[in-house]
Amino acid sequence: MRMRPCRAGSSRHSVRTGWQGCRELKRDQERGRDGADCMHASRLGLSLPLPLPVLLRPSAEAQSSSRCRCSRAGRFFRAMGAASSSSVRQERNWTTGRRAGDAAGQPAAGGGGVSRERCTSGHLFTGARGRRQGRPYKALSSLLASMGRAPCWEKSGLKKGPWTPEEDKKLVAYIKEHGQGNWRTLPKNAGLARCGKSCRLRWTNYLRPDIKRGRFSFEEEEAIIQLHILLGNKWSAIAARLPGRTDNEIKNYWNTHIRKRLLRMGIDPVTHTPRWPRLGLLDLTSLLKPAAVAAYYPTQVDLDTLRALEPLASYPDLLRLAPLLSGVAASSPQQHTQLLLPWLLQAQMTQAAATTMAQQVTPQAAEADQFLQAGTAACQQIPHLIHANPAAAQQQQLAQEPQQDHMADACHGAVQPSIIYDNQLDYVPALMQMASDESNLQQWSCTVSTSNNNNYNVYSGVSVSTPSSSPAAAGQINSASTTTTTYGRLNASSDVITADDDDAGLLSMHLYSDLLDVSDYM
DNA sequence: AAGTTTTGCAACCGCGGATCT
DNA sequence: AAGATCCGCGGTTGCAAAACT
């Protein structure tokens, strides 16, 4: 079914007008681009049941995009809030390259934007290779025409859009016989009514015989994340290290799967560092109005996790160990436990928020007070959750180590949640002991491994090690033997975590400075 | 059942380095 | 030396299936 623009008067659309967070969208509305922006509105998540400004802060990268900020922000937002249900359901027929249900004989949907094939001498207009972004298409076209040379996209007979099987056959047959050669002359020689660029893209991204089709394996996914840490958005460089995968495929997979997952885990996919403050705001909302945002925390397991961790909210020492706990959480095999730290921080933030709200006269005051009391009561029960003997905890951890050799299996949910919860809590006293030992300046590491031989885990990017411990010991704690490239230092005597990476060291500061600063979102 | 929204991705855009003329 | 062209890259977006209401 083709997506239709939503009507301006629809109930969902009316939600959009109530949202104040996207000035770009509002501006475009005023310009009369309403119909075209309905899709943008949906991508902004404006039909979501919680049009709260605090939920809708466009990402920095979205703001930086001059072409379609709304679109990017919308996709970003969706990634923050909603699970990719269809990504699981949507299977692809990799033999034909079509998605299930595609019209018979037609290639998968594609298209791209408005027909604006680049004029190869485009830098004539703004000097050598100047940016022409945003230049009106018509002006460019007429200018080119007046210069006596039409851009290739205006040449008669040149086709754009999805490739047909016949075109594919022609292209493959030609390249098999003659090789790639000059892409500019290839389509003419091959009898294709396409520009060379289009042929090159089709061949490179789809028709090349060495392209591997099918879902990305767990190992590939891990490799992509590792390589992204090292290389950033250098998709071609990443693709060069993943045989059979194209840069375009990796890029798409990153944007549609991995990126979303990292965001849900509270990890910035650009910097690979925690993004706690924003997550905290989201979670705070979920606590105050749990029914309304149930969609964001879809499983009962997650809610149970939250309940289990609420009592930790009044233990600031635990929060100071956040980077360490993060590593511990990341070592657990199931995704929801990778959210341990956000939950923990959320509990802390929620309590702080409740305190703040209780001091104000707001509609939520009673609600906040109620939660505060509940949290306080729960905190009184915390001692039984924490082992008194760190050694015992470590022994238990060692006993459980074999489980942690199965990262791939675990990723598919093979481990019982109860085990995971126990693990997380068992780590706490050992970590506190480490922090309280004034004789040590413990090192913790943000882990980036480039070796495929390592059983690494990058989601939290943190592992734990002590000066006396072997790498294997660190692996026991974190379930992953790791190599270390970035170091921070935990200074227990001063009760402050300092880190070479500011993200870790400033964590607690961010927690409180950003927690209730809603103005930034308006 | 029909309309709307979400989602994945193939294909497009346009920049800029490399090479050619 | 300078302009034209080729090519590869990262970013963007329209299409259509699937999901949702």
C-alpha cells in the first residue's frame, strides 16, 4: 500500500500542531508546505501519544542538516522511542532482491529524490567545487541550458528510478564481456538508457557477483560497530573490511538497525558514549505516565528491571561507579540488561525530579510525591540486595563465567532474565570495594578492540580492570576479554571519577544540570 | 475495510579528489 | 595552469510493504 499524505484535519495531524519542538516544521507549515510535510511530521513522531517537548529535542546532527532537518530528526526520534518491529517481521527475498509482497516482476522500491542528476561541471557556478547545496533546481537547469550544454539528466531517453530485470541483464552481460571500463560510455555501449553513474551504482551496490546477500550475522554486526568506532561514517572503509557487503548496505543497516539499537541503549551512535541525560528525561516521563508510554518500554521484563533497581536510587556511591556498572551491564547477554545503567540512573534522576516537583505547585506534584515516598521506602530495603563480601560476589561471578562465552546465543535471548539481574547486583559490592580502596587509583577502560580474536563488547565501551588483575580477570568481570585504547581513572579517595573521556567524568554533573532543564527543548 | 503511519532500502544528490584534455 | 570530466563517497529521500488505528 502506498503511503498517502495525511489530511490536514485528521486527528493525528492535529497533534502535530500542538507540538512546539520543531521550529523547522512550523516554519515550513507557514510556507504552505503542509501536504509535503505530512510525511515529515510522521517522521518526527508527532503522532505519538506524548507530544511532550522534552521528548522531541532534535539531535545535533539533525539540526546540522540543511536539507531535511525534519526528516532526520524524525528518524532520530523514532529510533529513540520505538522498537523496530517490522524490521523483524520484514523478510527480504534476497534471491530476487525484492521485499516480500513486492509486485511481481518489479524490483524493490527505490527512487531517491527529485531528478537532479548532477552536472559534472557544476562547480562552474560557485567556483571550484563550491557547495551548491540548496540552489534552486530550476535556476541551475536554466543556467546550464543557457550555456549550451544540457545536464545528463535532461538528455532525452535517459531513464531513472528502479532498474528492471531486463536492464540488469544487459548491464551484467556487458560487464561480464567487456569489464567495467568507462562508466560514462558504458550505458551507451551496453544499450542502456541510463547515465553512467546510475549504472555504476547499480553494479556496485546490487549486481556485482561477489555481493553477499541475506541478513547480517552477529559477527558482522559486531565488526561493523567496532569499525564504526574506529572509522566513523567511512562506510567504504568499513565495507572494505567486510567481504561481500557494500558500503551502501552497511550504511543502511547501520541507520536502520544498529543505530537505533544503540540509541535505545542510551549510547550515542556517533560518539559511542552514553547519552544519559536525554534518556533520563524519557524515562522520567515513563515513570510519571507509565501507561501512556508503555509503547516505549514494551516488555514487562524491562519494567521489572526498573522496579528492581529503584532502590538503588539513593545510593550516590553507586552512581559514581556508573562507568563501571555500565561495563558490567554491557557484558550481560540480553539487550534489556544492557540498559542497566540507564535504569539505575533513571531511578536516581527520578527521585531528584520528584523532589523538585514536590517543591513546586504542579499537576504532577502529588504524583511525584507519591513516587518519592515509594522510592524512599524501597531504599530502606536495599541492604539485602548487596553482598557484604566482595570476594563471594567475585566467586559467584567466576562460577557464572561459562555463560558469558556465548555472546552470539545470548544476543538472541538465550539467557534467563533472573540470572542477569543477579549478576548485575552481584557486581556492585566488588566495584564499591574497588572504589573505596584508597591505596589504588583504579583504572577503568573504555574499550575499543580491533582484533577479531577478542570477544569484545562495545555497547557500553567500558571494561573493568585492576592494577593487579590480568586481562583475563578483567574479562571475568566484564564477560569479555578486551583490549584497551582509552583510559580513565577512578579516584576513590576524592570520591570523584575523572576520565580522559569527559563523557564519563562529567556524568554526574550532566545528570543534574540537564535533568529538568526543559527550556532547552521548547 | 479503509485510511494512516512506520519502516527498510534502493537509488539519487552533490561534493571533492583524481585524472584527463 | 586551468577547466572538464570521471569516479567514489557520505548523505538524503521517495517508494511501497507492513503495521497500526
